Amino acid sequence: MAAYSYQALDARGKTVKGVIEGDSERQVRNQLRAKQLKPLNVKTTRQKNTGKSDSGFGFQFGRPHMNYRDVSLVTRQLASLVQSGLPIDEVLHSTAKQSRKPAAKTILLQVRSRVLEGLGLAQAMAEVPRVFDNLYRAMVKAGESSGYLGPVLEQLADYTERTQETKQKLKMAMVYPIIMICVSISVVTLLMVKVVPKLVGLFERNKSDLPAVTEFLIGASNFLVNYGIFLLLGLVALGAFLKWLLRSEKRKRAWHKIQLRLPLMGELIMQGECSRYANTLGLLVNSGVPLLEGLRIASQVLTNNELKRASQEVAIAVQEGSSLHKALDQAGAFPPLLVQMAASGEANGKLAEQLLHAARNQERELEFSVNTALGLMEPLMVLFMGGIVTFIVIAILLPIFQMNQLVH
């Protein structure tokens, strides 16, 4: 039995959409007619794996997708039902029935149809890799193998919730600085394009030498009025050119290496990346995934290519017989705290716990660093804005004072 998405007309002629299970498209159409619906379009929800990513909305070009919040909710429901003793196919059917989002229902019924065909849950989830990534599937596979699928799904739900919460905190923290920057740029541009040109005529009629700051202000204003659109297009073109340059893996890795060496930005990137790496690895090891496989999966959550290269070197070193903490130390890219926690975990047999503890520490440091940076940024933005406005006011007032002196 497979899942089918449909469009149909109800008795009042209104178009309705949904997902239904059936053995064939013909059977699904008969089911719809039995419900007093006139089928317009019926198609299977099974999708080929194109490897392309989605934008995170419900349906993207016909492909169902779930965001972090949806995945967390579904995982929590799956964990509760699995621990109640229901078979996997009934668990998936019940969870799909409870879901109010068509995308989630479609994906769950698609997974269920593959489970009914004899695949394991992790194998069925591999049909929708955009929703259930390598980390998710590896943990589900480990849970199935060990017989502790319910507790593993609980851990996955906790992990997705924490990930979503961390991302939300960072986004909310960045809202105020971004608004300040946009307002500052808008105010300065408005002054330069609308206010300053109206005062230029007054200064030109005076025919006296203008102060250097006023000359500079008038020149900048004329440039923005006459060539502002070209400046904007140039900035857009520069951004597109830099994006094109970073398509090369060699140049991208060099840029990522530079990022790690920047004073504040490098520290924030290192803390965020290492937190994800330690959290993922600890979660996998705690679920029963072999360390070597966990290292390979954990390296995929890293977005910085320099750290990803270092994590791949760690996996190779461990495969060759090295201990984890020595491999992390030899890579030379990971913070000492992570190395020490890994050494402690290997020594006392609690590697997963120590890695998860290291991840929590990195998350707290990241949150503290972000709050500190934003706390410094706010007064700096106010000072910068005040300085720009003060410069414009002085540049306008100086020639007016000179004119008053000439009159007297």
C-alpha cells in the first residue's frame, strides 16, 4: 500500500487536497468517489532522490518538506507510540493521522508504504533524505538494532528541539543590530540625497570659499544623487562575484581558514561548529553507533571547510588505531576543552556523556560571546550614527556661520 496525494472537488464544487493510502491510483480514485469527491489529480507521493535541498516551506516544486519544528514534533509522537508497543506501520499511520500539515502527512505515509514493503524504518526514511538526514537515520538504525528505538527517538526529539532553540536565539539576538544598521544607512542616505542638495544652492549663491568638510559633504551628496544606483549595482555585482569565487573548494577552504583567525568572528564560528560536532558525535555514540561511523557522520554537520577537513583527518587517525583525544589534538583545529573532555571520557568509559557535556559548555560560551558582542555593538552603532549625523550638521553649519560673520 502506497501513499497518494490528490486534488478533488467536493459536493459544493470546492477544490480539496489531501493524502490517502491505496494499492493503486484506480483504487484511490474509487475511494474518493465513495467519499462524494470528484478526483481531479491523483499521484504517488514517492519521490526520486535528486539530492537537491529545499527551502524549508511545506511544498517546494511538488516535493514535501518539514522544518525543524515539524520534525521534532513528529519524532516526539513517534517515540511515544513506539514505547507504547505499537508496530511501526501503525505508529507511522497514527502519527500521520494526527498531523495537521499535508507535507508531514505525505512524508509519513510515504515512509509507512516502504515499511509495509519490508524495509526497516531507517531504510524507509532514506527515501526522504531532505527531511531525515544522515544523523537522524543513523540513530534510528542504531535504535532498531539495539531494540531501544523509543528512547533513541526521544533523544532525537530533544536534539532537534535544542537545535531549533539555539538557532532561534541567535536569530532573535541579531534582529536589533540589523534594524539599527538598516535605519542608520537609511537616515544617512536620506540626509545626503534629500536634505544636503537643497542647501547647496544657498552656498553657491554666496560664492565664498567653503570649508573642506562642506566641500567633501557636497561631493559625497552629488555622487550619491548622480551615481547612487551604479554604486548599488556595483555592490550587488561584487557580492555575486565573491559568491562565484567561493564556488571553488580551494578558495572556499582558504576563506574559511581566514574566518577562523578573525578576532571575534573566528571565536564565534569555532564555538558554534564545535558545539554541533561534539553534540552530534556524543548523541551518536550514546545511541550505540560505532565511533568511526559517528565521526564520519558528525563531520557532515560542520559548515566550515577547514574544520570539516580536520574532522575527516580525525576519522582517518581513529581508523588507523589512534585514540579520539589524540586524533583531535593532532588535527590542531579543535579547542583544548573538547580534547580534554574526550580524553576524560575515554579514560572513564563515559565518552558520550563527556562529549555532550563539552557541547553544552560550547553552547553556553557561544551564547555568552554573542550577548557580549551585541552588547558592545549597540553603543558602537549609536556612536557611529551620532558621529555621521554630527559631521553632516557641522558641515552644513560652518558655511552658515561664515556668512553671518561677513554680514556683520
